[in-house]
Amino acid sequence: NYQEIQKLNEKLGLVAAELEKTKADNVKLYGKIRYVQDYNSEKVISRGSKKYGEDLESGFSSDVESKYKKMYEDDINPFAAFSKKERDQRYRELGLRDKITLSGGRLVLGNKHARTFVFFYTILLHILVFTCLYRMSALSYLSHGPEEGT
């Protein structure tokens, strides 16, 4: 039983390594596809055959391609990885209040309905405060009366 589990774990490790290698190969292949497409589209534009260029653009679009396109672009952009690492490090260094403020800000700014709600809520609060101040000043004026001759 223990030997079977050990064999399965070894097999799982081999399959996982093969999967990672296959993903890396697919990303490299996508890079080559992009190169060929760019090369062919330059050739097509220079020769003026517009129909062939449209076929190239529409012929390779798929979910698989978009998945590997993202992986490829992430792989060729070292600044994105560095920027993400720096952003994560700065987030970990924040205090609890700052993390709550940042999360709340992202929630409000990232959602159209939340922004609309906060906008109208703020307007309503300002109207309420100004109305209360106006009524209080009017009541104060009436209770003390006009101070003539002072």
C-alpha cells in the first residue's frame, strides 16, 4: 500500500513536470506563431492582398490562443513581474487601517454602481447638512430677534 502511494506520488510528480514543460513549449510555440503572423502580415500588406491578411487574423483566434497569448506576454515582460512583486511587498508593509482603506477604495472605484451610490450619497449628505445649518441659523435669528441698535 505504501509502495503504491509512493509510485503514484512519483508518477504525479512526473506528470506535473511534463505539464509545466508542455505549457512552456506552448508559450514558445505561440511566440513563433506571432512571429510568423507578423512576418506574413507585413508581406501581405506590402503585396496588397487584403483578403489573405484578414484570413490570418481571423483564422487563429481561439480560447487556447488567448490563454497562451497572456502567458506569452507575461513571460516577455519582465517589468510586469517586477512591478507585481513590488506592489505585493508594499501591500504587505501597510498597516491594518491602510489595508482597509485601500480595499474600500478599490471596491468603490472598481465598481460603477458603488461609485454612483457614493456620489449621490455624498450629495444628499451635503444637502442635509446645509439644510440643517440654514434652519438652525433661521431659528437662532428668530429666537434672538433682530438686534437693532447694538
